[in-house]
Amino acid sequence: MSNDKQRPEPRPGILGIDPYIPGESGEPGEGPVYKLSANESPLGPSPKAIAAYQENAAEIGYYPDGSATDLRQAIGARYGLNPAYIVCGAGSDELLNLLACAFLGPGDEAIYTTHGFLVYPITIQARGATPVVARETDRKASVDAILDCVTERTKIVFLANPNNPTGTFTPIDEVRRLHAGLPSNVVLVLDAAYAEYVRRNDYEAGIELVSSSDNVVMTRTFSKIYGLANLRLGWVYCPAEIAGILNRIRGPFNLTGPAIAAGIAALADKDHLEKAIAHNDKWLPWLIEKLTGLGLGVTPSVGNFLLVDFPDDGVHDMAHADEELKRHGLILRRVGNYGLPNSLRLTIGTEEANRLLVDVLGNFMKNGGKQ
């Protein structure tokens, strides 16, 4: 027997993956901390969802329903969908990974856009496949650019709609044109994590396209507008054949009972949902107006967040702005790993957080943060 010590080695490509870095949470200081780095709902979850979670605590000694039957039925009732075509997961992240597991392998390619969600290249590379980046136009997905990237090796196209971190969206007519241009063996993944926030007549999350196609899926999440990010709860609506594939490879108990209960209660509390929508409808345009008035670049957004560009002048640049914001307890998201080195992404927060943000940035732009 050889005495040479060898360590287990991952298969080729794994160590070349850049790990996903979540938004900062901030550290306790003398004053309040406003976490605006993770696109969480400023209103938090429905009180009914919290109560349902707590009530389920008595059942934590038992396995949950492995099929999340009641939750799938609640989602189906809410959106008019057949529950048999819904698969639930631990956040839409798990479902994106399951789709990659099902359809990607070495030698395959998957496409996403320049500033697309960073989970896409991670899950593509984790399967030994090759990520292909399609250029964007004005920080918007370009259907023509995506189609130009399609080859015989393409197996998945990931389209975040709306996109994170830019907040831009692809109109439904363009989504249909994209689908019509794809080979029938390519899966079009419509990641609609922020769909509930969109107020555009030319936007659709993708339900109708999934219903009429064999190769389109739509992922959704409870982490954003429903305020259940900590529970990791998401779902995918897909053709029956793809639902069958995902159910073969997902974990048999991939959701917890308390999460299932909270998700059902959150769907039932329409008043809380409307309050969250109304809050975003008020403060999203208010922040756009105020920040552009300060001379900052703001990418038009239809989500619950904004991408803000800072001057590259060594005084009012992103790094100095981030330091000044943190000094006042405001935690935003740096997005250099998205190819946006002089930008910060901010979540629409509470009224207090939003007003403080504008005050701090106003002072910063006026005199570089000097009091």
C-alpha cells in the first residue's frame, strides 16, 4: 500500500466556480441597522403566516408531506393551475439546481444574460456544462443576442424576468419570440421571482406560455413579496413530463412542515399582499425621483429594488458611498461580481429607511460625506 497521502478531488470544473456571495446583513452598532441588501419585504411576512408556522411547531417530530400536497393545491387555487404540474422546493434556487441536474451535463451549454442571476452560472458549471453569456442592451435581455448564442449543445436558457440586479424586464411578446426561436429540445426557464411587483401591461410571468408549451417552465418564490425568505420556499410550474422528471430527483422531504403551513397561510392573506404591493408602488417611484435628482444613475426597475450608479471620480464613487451609508446603518449590496463595479443595489425599505437613505446620499453627493 502506498503511503502517499491523497485528498478527495472534485470532478473537473468545480473548483473553478465562483461561490455565491449573499448580501451583507450588517453588524450591530449604536443605532438601528437597515438591511437593504437582499430584496426582502420591508413589511415582513403575514401575521397569519407566522401563526401558522408556530402552530405547526407541535408537529416537528414527524416527517412533512413529501409531496407538499396542500401547498400545491393552494398555489393552484391562487393562480388557476393544475397542482399536478407544480413542484415545490427549498426556494426557487433548489428548483433551478434541479432543472440543471435534469437537463445539463458535460458537453452541454446553457445560456443566461450579462447581468443575470449569479446562481445560473454556478448551477450550470456544477453539472459540468458550459455557461454561455448573451449580451444585454441597456441592461435588458436581448432576444436576438440569446438566439445568436444557441447551438446544438444548448439545453437550457435561463431568463430572469424581472432581472436581478438590474430590475429590467422582458415584455411578454419578446418572451414569446424567444420561445418561438428556440429548438423544441431546449428548456426555457422563466425565473419570475419578482413577478408580483410588476405593474406593466406588457408583462406576464409565463403561466400561459408554460400551459401551451412542452419546453417552458416558470419558477416563483415566497422569499420576496411574501416575506418568507428565511423558510426557503419556492415552486415551479411546468409541463407534466418535466414535473415528473423533477419529482424523480428532488429530495423526498425537501420542504419542512412549518414552511408548508406558512406558505399556505401567506397565500390566503390577500390583504397583506396588497399592502406590500401598495408600499412598493409608493416608494419605488419616489426613490427613483429623489436619487436621479441627486445626479445618480438609476436603472428603471419594475421590482422591489434599484440599481444605482455612482460617479467614478474618486470622491463620490461606489466604495466611498458604501462606506458612508454603512456609517449610518444602511446596508446595500455591492454588485461588482455582476460586472457592475461602480453600482450598488438597494432594496425598497421602510419609510424610515428610504428617507434616511436619500438624506445620507444627498449629503454625500453634496460634499463627499463630510459633515
